[in-house]
Amino acid sequence: MSSSKEKGKRKKEKVRLLRAFRKRLLLAFCLLPFAFYLSACRQDMQNQPKYRPYRSSNFFRDELSGRPLVEGTVPRGYLRSDREFHTGKKNKPVGLQGATGIQNAATTQQNTAVQNAAGKSAPGTQSATYPDDVDTFPFPITAETVNRGQERYQIFCGVCHGMTGYGDGMIVRRGFRPPPSYHDDRLRQAPVGHFFDVITNGWGAMPSYAAQVRPEDRWAIIAYIRALQLSQMPAGSAAQVSQRGSSPLAGKGVNNQTAVTQK
Ligand code: HEC
């Protein structure tokens, strides 16, 4: 009788101990995350082994922490293999060109032709002012291109340059610095590559429009500007434009010839 009583007591004691243990275990579990938070983990996250931009390093031999790009790296979407199309610059910069003679000959020929046609002095000097800029469009200009150019021009350029290109757009009438008229001789004779350069990189007070206007559309706008220029030429002087080898409306014959001579 007494032994069975004692057995029951011991059993009860065991159950009590077990319960107490379980409670402690649960508490420990709950506190576990805080334990990490207070100790090593927090320190590591706060004190990350990393380099700030331009910080020096004693790990690399050149003591720079920033690593140079591997030679030939091209960011996605930046493979601009067609230099003329993407920059409006000639494939070989004139300064580095071995056969400058050929080019000079071509330019001189062209200048003489323009001079003869226009009966004025040195209208072709603009090619010399912008020697690296292409003076032909990198793709054939169609009526569609010019229409696209007109649309883009009226959206992005007309506000300052005016719908007809005289530099009297609404923003200018409200006080912005007036741009030069497209109908000045200097801009009539500037190569198309110069216009591309201005749209792409900005020019003086004019900001770059590279972000707003894709390269194809830049060329289309230039084609439209050429059309605008032609539309404002005094009657009978269209030869001035076409001889320059840059008009989208004149026959492409001259352009092609020039391109061939230069290559
Ligand atoms: C916010 C007004 C503004 C807009 C928009 C603008 N331009 Fe201009 N542009 C100017 C000003 C101002 C100048 C003169 C800059 C200077 O000489 O400091 C200029 C100059 C130019 C020139 C002459 C560069 C030279 O050789 O003198 C060209 C070409 C030109 N802009 C083309 C464009 C085209 C194409 C667009 C549309 C994509 C455009 N601009 C949009 C204000 C503008």
C-alpha cells in the first residue's frame, strides 16, 4: 500500500519536472533571435568589409580598390559599331588618317563645285570647320524619313528654333537665348554630322537631346532641317544645297560619289 503511494508521488514529481523543463525550453527558443541580435551577428552587419568608391586598397598592386573594366567590355545596348550612324563622325578621324590627301582633294573638289554654283567665296569652308563630321546621311532618306523628322522636329526643336527654323520659337519669345537661324549661310553649309553632334551633345546654351531623340530620329530631324533650309532658299539657288552633297531632297548621286571618293 505505502509503496504504491510512494510510486504515485514520484510519478507526479517527474511530470512536474518535465513541465518545468518544457517551459524553460520554450523561453530559450523565444530568446534565441535576441541572442543573435545582441552578439556577433549585429557587429558583422554593422561593420561590413567593403570598399567605398575611390577608397584606396593595399590588396591590389595599383592600390586602387575599383577594378578597371576588362578591355573590350561593352555595356548592354551600347555596341555602337556603326560610328557614322551613332556619332555623326567619320569612321577615321581626320587627324589620324593616313590618306588625308584623298579627303582634302575630295573636299576641295566639292568646294570648287559649290563656289562655281553659288558664285560666292568659300561657302565650303564649313567642312574645314568640322573636319570630323560626316557630310552625308548614313542611310537613304525617303519621304517617310522627312515626315518623321518633321514630327520630331516640331515636338523637340520648334519650341526654340521656331517652326520654320528662324530661331524664334515660343521659348525664345519668352526670354530664352535665341539660337542662330538655320537659314544662315554657316548652318546651310554645315555638314549633317555637325547637326547630329549638336543634338547628341548639346551646343552652348542648348542642352543635349540624346535622351529624348533616338539616333534614327536625329537623322530624320536633320533631313527635315535640310528640307526647311531648301524651302527658304532664294529661287534658283537650290544648287547650293544639292552640291553640298547633304540635301535629302536633291538626287543622291552627289552624296554617293562623295562617299565613294572618301573611302
Ligand atoms: C531649349 C531651347 C532649344 C531646343 C529645344 C533646341 N535647341 Fe538647338 N539651340 C538652342 C540654342 C540657345 C542654341 C544656340 C546655342 C549657343 O550658341 O550657345 C542652339 C543651337 C543649335 C544649332 C546650331 C549650332 C551651331 O553650330 O551654332 C543647331 C544645329 C541646333 N541647335 C539644333 C537643334 C535641334 C535639331 C533641336 C531638336 C532636337 C534643337 N536644336 C532643340 C536652343 C534649343
